[in-house]
Amino acid sequence: MADGETIARERIERLESLAREAVAAGEEDRARSYVRRARRVAERHRLRLPRSFERSTCDACDTYLRYGYNARSRTQSGHVVVTCDCGAQSRYPYE
């Protein structure tokens, strides 16, 4: 693994934790900027985002999702359906 790639992965992980903390503190705009920045770093270094990050963010509005606060989660025929406040839905299989 290249040195730049390692730094990029560490930065993405740090931005994820900052976004989580910002949503918990009620600063949704700050969390959204952290999510956008993490996606930009991943694009620049041609990396995939971690699965935990992909499943806890909305692709449509870049919001960091907190279930019961700005997102809801439902199960439907072998899949989990996550709906954001903006109306966007994402589906993924049970794990």
C-alpha cells in the first residue's frame, strides 16, 4: 500500500468520526462538510469508502445518518431499507 493511500485512509476514518461527533452535537452542516470532504479524498486517491461510512451517509444530500434522528431503518424481504429525511432511500442485504 502506498504511503499516500495510507494517509488518505486515515484521513477518511478521522473525518467519519468527526462527522459522527458533529451530528451528535446537533451541527448537521458541519457533519455534511466532513462527509463531502471524505468523499472528495476518496475520489482523489481512487479509494472505496469504508462500508460503515457508506451505510451511515446519504448519497443524495451528504448527511451523516443517525437512526431515529434524521433517518429511519426498515427491514423488507431480506434487505434493510434506510430512508433519509430528504426522501432518498438506500438498500442493502442483511449481514
